Amino acid sequence: MDIRAYNRRAWDKEVQLGNQWTLPVDSEVIAAARQGQWDILLTPTKPVPKTWVPDLGGRDVLCLASGGGQQAPILAAAGAKVTVLDNSPAQLAQDRLVAERDSLVITTVEGDMADLSRFADQSFDLIVHPVSNLFVPEVRPVWKEAFRALRHGGALLAGFVNPALFIFDLDLAERGVLEVKHKLPYSDLTSLPEEERQRRIDEEEPLEFGHTLEDQIGGQCDAGFMVCGFYEDHSPEDALSGYMPTFIATRAVKP
């Protein structure tokens, strides 16, 4: 299966369904960002610490796999020169909608988060990568490409799923029942019974992959990053969040 093509169609559908991560910010949020009052999310609920973000004036920022009209317009309104790369044309259209509505300059690029070859080495001062790498089978290429595209002293701000979320029966977990079922790393393609996997495909749900912490955090270190910031977050939608944080955010610097 061509995972990228499938998930492109699935996320285009999520835009039609009004998934919360596809809803553009309103003009009031943009107006506040222009006045220096803004927040962005890497994970479901906890804003990124301001100490993680440099002065954005004139900075080259890549919003990586970050379409949807949320992070990119806010950062552009705060003064950054923003490029947003996403696999979903419909998600990118949300960023263009906000840019046109609120007179922002945002460059939108359809592409694979694990392939930034269209960008030269050291193109960006900051990369913002909210929870999205659960939609690619391999995460280490994402870190390697981000490292290459960053300038020295630049930072990668990344959000991702704690892999513990994937060890439970997913259908039961949606009903609040936590029953351990899957080994890590997890894949919708290989971890699910054939009937359940086919149901997800028939319903055009995005296919997900639960990467280990060794690949998520260790992979950043192996790519050359120095991880110097870390926090955890909960999601009101996850039964496991009643017991432990289910999302992680890191700040990693290219020396």
C-alpha cells in the first residue's frame, strides 16, 4: 500500500468532516498574534513555552506536516517568514484561506515530511512539527531531514504520541476499557486483525503507526540534535490520559 497517498486522501476527508486539527484559527487570533500575544500547540492542550521560541521577526520557519490553518498563520502574524509543508492539499488550503483572509504571507508546499529535498541545507531557523509523525511508517528519516534543513543553532519543536497509547485494544479504549493487546512498535497494517484493518481502510480512517521512544527521542539524538526541552500533555479523548500523559513535546537544537 502507498501509505502517503492513502493518508493524503484520508486527511482530505478529515477536513470535510471538520476534524479539530483542520479548523483554521479566526481573525481575532491573528490580530492578537500581530500584537505579540499568541500561543501554538504541539500537543492537544498545553501551549508551547515562550522560552522555546526565538524572536520570530524575519525568522525562516518551517511548519512541518502542520497544515490546517493553525500554527503557520499564527507564526506568520507574529513576524516569521513561514513555509508550511503537508501531505494533504485540503489541509494546505486551510492555511491559504487564513493567509488570504488576513493578508498574511505563507508559502504552502505539498510533500512528504520525511523528504525535504526541495529545501537546501540550512534553510530554516525553526521547525515546528506538531503531532503528525504517527502517520508515517518510519520516523527516523523525519528527524534526519529536519536536522539537515535547519541552520546551526536552530531548533526543532516536535510533538508526538507516547507509544504506550498504542499497546491497548484501540476499539475498547474508545469505550474507556484499557486492555493490553499490541506490541511496540505498532502499525495499523500489521498489528490489527485483517477484518479490523480492512474496516478502517473501508472507512478511510488515517492509518497510524506507534513509534518507540527510542526512535522518537533517540532518533533525534542520533540525527545530531541536542534535546534540551521536554514536556508531557494529556488528551481528554484518551482513556489512558486519566492515568498518565499520552503526548510528548521536545525542543531539540542543532549545534
